[in-house]
Amino acid sequence: MKKHSDAGKRTLQISNYAASVLDELRKINGDKEFILQSAGLKPISTNQFNEHLKKYCMEAGIEYHSSHKIRFYACSNMYENDVDERTIQYNMGQKEISTTRHYDRRKPKKLDDETVNKVFGFELPANVAERV
């Protein structure tokens, strides 16, 4: 949830594994409105979330990555798996598609000849292709 944006209020699909992790967190933290919340029963800040995340990662013996780095990974991974860009934008909670694209950290791929020919709709004649 983002403080000042309706784009931050959304329903997202999650994997069965993620659901099981959230269930475990709910068991640890009790039946509260938010899984991680402040003493004042409000959602926690990003810094507080990262502190909790770092602690949980250390206890689980896994490498810690900040929530921001996880956002970069999640966005890039959705692009890599051919998720529609507007769906990615919605999942990321962003109003502007340019912001969504900022989180895409995939490396450019070199296109093979077959893909280039398919994209541009023709193949070079054999005598021209041999010279290229």
C-alpha cells in the first residue's frame, strides 16, 4: 500500500509458496489487519519493512535483498516471462508506464537471423545473405 496513491491499493495473485510464507508470518505476528504493522496498528514504513525482512532472512539463512531490489527483480522477471506490460504496471502499482519500464533490468538480447527475418517479414536472397 502506498500512502498517497490509489494505485497502491490493489489485489494481486501470489504463488502457493508465497501464500504459505504469509501464513507463517501471520502465525508469528498474530491475527492483525496487516501482517507487519507498527505498534500503533498502522502499516509499517518501507524502512521498517526492510528491517523485518533483513531479520527474517538472517534467521532463515538466506541472502537479504531490500524490498526495492525485489521490486526490480519482480518487474524484470514478469517482463522475461512475457507478462503483458499493463498487467506488470498494475502489479507494480504504478500510474505511469514509464515508471514500470524503469524497473525493467533485463539485459538486451542479441537477435538471431531467424528472429530478425521473422520480425521484418522477409528473408534475404541467398546470394545477398552469403555476402552479409
